[in-house]
Amino acid sequence: MRPNAASLLLALGGLTLTPLAPTPDPLRGFSPESARIEREWEAKFRAIPEPARLRSMMERLAARPHHVGSPYDRANAEWIRDQFRSFGWQAEIENFDVLFPTPKERVVELVAPTTFKAKLQEPTVPGDPTSGQHDEQLPSYNAYSIDGDVTGPLVFVNYGVPADYEELERHGVSVKGAVVIAKYGGSWRGIKPKVAAEHGAVGCLIYSDPRDDGYADGDVFPKGPMRPRDGVQRGSVADMPTYPGDPLTPGIGATKDAKRYSVAEAPTITKIPVLPISYADAEPLLAAITGDVVPESWRGGLPITYRFGPGAARVHLRVKSDWSLKTLNDVIARLPGTSEADQWIIRGNHHDAWVNGAEDPISGMVVEIEEARALGELYKQGWRPKRTIIYAAWDGEEPGLLGSTEWAEAHAPDLRQHAVAYLNSDSNGRGYFEVEGSHSLESFINGVEKDVADPEANVSTWKRNQLATIRRGTPEARRDAREREDLRIGALGSGSDYSPFLQHLGIASLNLGYGGEDRSGIYHSIYDDIYWYTHFSDTAFVYGRALAQAGGQAVMRLADADLLPFAFGNLAETAQRYVTELQQLRDRRATEIAERDRQIEEGAYAATSDPRAPTRAPAAEPRAPQVEFAPLLNAADSLTRAAQRYERAYSQWVDRGGVTQAGSAGASTLKTINERLLQAERALTTPEGLAKRSWYTHLLYAPGFYTGYGVKTMPGVREAIEQGQWSSVNGEIGRVASALNREAALVSQLADALGAAR
């Protein structure tokens, strides 16, 4: 689902790169002897994945459109299941019945002052055979748009995020009763109709501007990788910041007998009709808009004058869908563990696509299958994981994380008890190893990175990331890269299948993939296919092999470790950073509000407004009160001290040589410690969930209510400050402080137990 992020790690130019370090770092959680054995198995594992097999599997899985409910979606699920079985895994298909609307009628037309009817069609590209499979392709549309037939004046709203509506208000532009047209980008697409409806719009169009992913950024497909004139980005517009998954069954698995909302009752379905269009279809609509010229930052790449509206331009929008339930096909494969079989390591990637989906998601799906093959080969050679490994191929990710969410909700009690970690991947490209996730696994994944070679740079992926940060990072980031033992990983918002595991169930999670050096303008279009991927992305599939090596080794280390390799120092440091950011955010907001209110009082806005194109002063806001951060600061300090105690106990455990004798008192204690370690992430959740969206229970990480994909860290506190909800800030601080104190208490108990293990 998630488009390739614009990597912060840029090309290294003329830097001289050094080869992989000959002496590996110690493996966290392993005794010296078990580490030696682990590295022998990992070396065998790394040699197994084959780029040619990755390409062959992509050619099979992306050969035809395979959206939810389609024949090829089911065929792919059965093929993936059979592959797992052939590798020696126990594999089954688990079904759920979910709401997945598909389009029946789509109309966009300019009705005044001239007429124009949008094509709403992506044409076949000569030489690209799968682009012509029109009978099987889902038309371009936005899933979970409500049905509607509306006509109104057209207003351009830039990216359609809250700040853009503040700018419209300053220019005296209202969208009440209007159809708005917004650019893709700036937020997740579902935010655009949500905010438009909040401001009184009756319909919403979303288009991809060529400045963002079209000809302004390079040659368009098929000559280059960027979006062509008629390319359209499909996608869900369900209100996933409220909850993902089936809109009719929040919090429970969408089984046949599940209690369901009616469509009218489902809170995540849009309030106004929405449709995506190409920039070829958008250009005549935008050109017809009159009114004031928009600010420079709003202007796109089309050869027109971008204006706000409203004016004479009026648009008719009609959307009608088939609202029937469709069946999901989740493939669940298991490799049983031995001594700690009741602890589960879960790895997932989705298999459904909007159309053929070679990049999204098949580039990641084939990697997961190849990992499973390699692990199966090791199993045949005698390797046995301590913990049970579960590999999942999710269906229904594209419409809203349906397959992963329904499976996680259906199995929530077992997952809360047994799941150690969830490792996700999605699209995979070429470039830098990009990781986001739980900071208790930050040190662990850094260790994995150091043992995987970048296939085109002759260094480890870790070293390349470090040097890129030194070359292109901020002064603070450069200092961290040089002095800090571990490279920082990002926090997870939303956009892929980790959400139900991390943000609903509190299972430590990581999202893995390569990217940053392959530009893409075919996201969610019919041109995301084998031709595009083999010409413009990981053409030799060597980064696919590298991801298989990284993902598989991460799974093996989690499954084989004597002591689960969680480390809490980086988590504590990150929590401290988040608290500092919140203090700075409060002070910045207070300064902004005070200065703006003073300028309003002084008449600065009125005096500097152009009389021929007047703008309004913003509304005055109440002064920001003082915020009591002490509970949060104290809790973060407590977690820091607990993490330090745990590291001392861990060092002593390492000095004692670890616990390796099965059946000993120490081994029994270690098993108990592991059972408590896997609960550490759960301590950062609350059963009540976040305000206005109780499905999200994690108090450190959540998608932003008005960003969607983008993460908000310590979201309850952060969004209360951002939105000026000052009366709730101190209460939210108390909730996060309680979570950090719970985590600190658990980590301290673990330190005591580990110190006593003999």
C-alpha cells in the first residue's frame, strides 16, 4: 500500500566505500556457542535466495490483475499456499468476509462554463502486454467512497489538508456546497475527503499532479518511470486513522457469523463521493477555475494558471458502487518450534493488488516466499528453530489492511499471549535499507543490517546508511551516525500490515524494505506491472535477494535466540527525545499564537492585505497555557534507569556465558524471562485506546488523525497540542507517563530476574 518513501539517505557520490567487516559483532541474546552455531546456519541461509527465482515468481503472481474477490486473487493464494507446503511448511488459507465496494458508475464532467467529460480510462501502452488486460482490471476509483450524484462549483484546495483550508479561509474562499479538487500527496488520500466534508464540500476529486510524480520529475512511462498523462492512482479513502480493516466489524474478525454494522452505520466510510482522476483529465477542470491566483507553493506542473475558485466552473460527479461482501484469502504457514514453540515470530507481506501490482506488493511477496524456501531448506538439513515461525501472505491490504487486521482481531487473545514480534514488508525497490518500527528492536535490527551486503555498493547495508547520513544528514544526524552505536530507525504510522500488530495488540514490529534510488510514478495504476519493474526498479532482483537475506536472518535470530534480543536503552532514549519534542512543540505553539494574536490586535493583517486581492486575518486563539510535563519527564527518566539496569544484568549474563543447558534451573528461568520480554511492548498500550479512536491502543506510535500514513509519536499529547485542545493535554500526559512507568517497572523486574538466572 505504502508508496516508496522519499529516502533521506541520498547517493554517496565519490565516497570511498569499505568492504564488509571481517569480524562480526556478538549476537545479542546468544551464548558464544549458540552464536557460533547460529552464524553457521545464517551463512547457509544467505547463500540460498536466488534473483532468478524472484523474477520467475513475480512473472507468475503479477501476470494478471488480482484485486480482492477476483479469480486470480484466489488462484495466487492457492499457489502461494502450495509453495509453502512444498517447502515443508504447514500452510492453510483462512477466509474472512469483508465489505469491499467495486465501481459500477463513474462520471466526472465539467458542465459550465464549457463542457468536458473525463475519460477515466488508463490506455494500453504498446510493448507492455499486461496494460491491455482491461476486462480484468478494476477501473480507477477510491474504495469506500460513498455513493453520490452531486453538482457544484469547483474549488482547488491544494493537497486538501487542514492547513490548506486555513489558507482558503484567509482568502475568503468557502467550499460549502462545492466539489473540491485536490492533489495527491501531503497526506494519506483518505484525509482529503474527510477534511473537505468537515468544511461543507459535497464531492471530492483527487489527481496526481505532474510536479509530484509526473514529467516534472523525469521521463514518463513507458520511456521512463514517472506517471503518464492518463495514469491514475487508485486507493482506499476509508477513515483508517479511526480504525483499519473491515468497516463493518471493528475490533472483531469478519467471520461469517460476525455481528456487522450496516453500510450506513460504518463510521469509516466517506461522507461525500470521491473519485481519482489523471492529470490529463484534471487539466481542463483546473483551467476552467477562475478567482484569485493561488500561492506559489500551491502551484503544480500543468501549463495553466492555478486559481482557487469558486467561479463559473461547475462539475458534475457521480459515483455508484457494488457494496457486496467479498471473501479474503489469507495464507498462513507455520514452521513449528521446539523448546519455546509457544512463542511466535510472525512475518508478513500482502499478496493482493489494485491491478497487477508487480512493485506493490509482489516485489515484497516474492521475497517472503523465497525466505520461506530457504528456511525450509535449512529445516531439511537439520536446523530447528526454538520458536514457532509464522509466515503470512495477507489479502485485502490495499483496501485498508483487511486481511491482516481481521486475522489479528480474530486471533487477538492468542497473539497477545504468544507473539514475540511481527516483521513486515511491502513494496521493495533498490537503494538503501529502510527500517521503521519498535525501538526496543532498534539495536537488534542494526545487528542484522551489519551482516547483509548492499548488492551494488560492496559494503554492508548498515555502513552505506551510516555514510549516507554523514554525507546528507543534519548536523545532529551526522553526529549520531558517527558516535551512536546504532543507527536510528523511524517510528511507524500506518500504510501497511504492521498496524494491527503494533498499534492494536502491542506486538513489537518492524517494517523492512529497500528504496530511495528508484523513482516511481506508477503507484496504484495499471502500469505497476512486470514491464515497469524490470525496466525501472530492481531490474536484476538483487535487492530482492538482499531483503530476503535481511528478513530471513531477522526471523532466524528471533526464533533461535537463547534470550529474546530486546534492548530498552534506545527505547528510553527515544522516549526522552519525544518528550523534548513535545516541550518544544508547546513552546513553539505558544509563541506562534501570541505573535499572531498581537499582529491581529495591531492591525498588521488588515494593513498589509492587498486591497485588490484582500485576505482575511486569521481568527484569534486563546493563549497557550502552561503544560505540566513533569510526570512525563520523570517517567522517561525511570525508563532510562530501568534500561540501564537491564543492560547491566544482560552484560553479566553474557559474562557468565549465557544459559545453554536444557532442563537446568537457569534455562527454566530464562524461558520465564522470555515469556515476560515478549509482553514488554504491550505495557505501552492502554485498553481504552486513543481519544476518538479507541482501536489504536499504543501510546507511543499511531497514524496521525489528519495525516493518515504519517506517524504521530506520543499521539495523544502531540495532537492535543497541535489542535489547541489544551484542556486535555495534561490528562494525555498522565496516560503516557503511566505507560512509561509500566514499561520501566517491567524492565526492572526483568533485570532482577536476568541477574538471578544461573
